[in-house]
Amino acid sequence: MTGSSESNEQGCAELSVAETLVQFPQPMGWPEMHRVAIDDDDAYLMRSTVEKVQRALAGVGYSRR
């Protein structure tokens, strides 16, 4: 493979990861987070982290559908 081909494939993979991260929490709401959390603090931490990732991705042009 050429360097530019590898770079393009890596760019596509990173795009796919970013798009997946943006969409992942959409079907996962508070009940699901709370159900898999160790306790309430863990659930709040998960929700906060997901929101931070979504805001960061939105800041560079990715947003939920």
C-alpha cells in the first residue's frame, strides 16, 4: 500500500469512530446508564462523560442525527 492510501484509510477509520461515538449515546438514556452503573455516582459520571464527548465532537463538526 502507498502512504497516501494508508493515510486515507486511517482518516476514514477515524471518521467512522467519531460518527459512532456521536451516535452511540442516542439510544442509551438515563435508565440504561443507571442500570449498568455501580451506583448513582457512577451513572452520573457516565452521563457527564458522554455529554462531554458529544460536545467536543459537536465542536469539530460532528453532531447527532
